[in-house]
Amino acid sequence: MRSIPIWGLVASGGALGALARYWLGDWLLRQFGKGLPWGTLAANLLGAFAAGFLTIWLEGRDASSQHWRAFLIVGVLGAFTTYSALMLECLIFARTARSGWIVGYLALSLAAGLLLVWLGARCAEAMRLHY
């Protein structure tokens, strides 16, 4: 992986993350309908957990960890999670009869995301103790 330039790792990770986000959103839309933006919520919460986990898991590893960080955290998770979609969905809620959902949706996204990034980090720390 060291022979691939960092920008190539970020770009290829971003392509994979964007595809994963599309597939997740499409699948959740078919499962649950349009009531809540389940795809964005799920992607952001899964991404928060994964970011916390990977940050701690890769911490203090050999020099290749910089490449893995670029590919997984910046590339894959950077494209998989999406702040702009979260804000766009709040705008859509504001322009429809669901404007009362904005605060709850934001609170759920932020509180659950913070909890999951913390849990991901704790899981990685626990696993690292055993290796």
C-alpha cells in the first residue's frame, strides 16, 4: 500500500465510501420508506463508530497506518458519512409539514454520533489490550 500515493488512497477510498452510502441509502429507503432519512442517519452513525474505532486502532502503529488512515478514514468514511446531506434533509423538513422533526433529527444524529464515536474508540482500546 505504501507504493500508492496518499491522494490515490483517498480517492479510491472515497469511491468505495460513496458507493457504500448509495447502496445503504437505497436499501433503507426500500425497507422503511421516506418518513425519515434513514440512509443518512445510518451512514453517519455507522461512520461515527467506525471513525472512533479506526482512529484508536491505528494509533501508534507502524508507518503504514498513515496510509490506512488516508484510505479508510479520509477516503471511505469521508465519502460514506455526510454533513451536507444531514443539512439538506433539515432544509427539506423545514419546507414541508415535518418542520417539527428538525430538532429531534439533529439531536438524534449528534447525540448518537457522539456516543458511537466514543464507543468505537473504547472497543478499539479494549481490543488493543488483547493484542
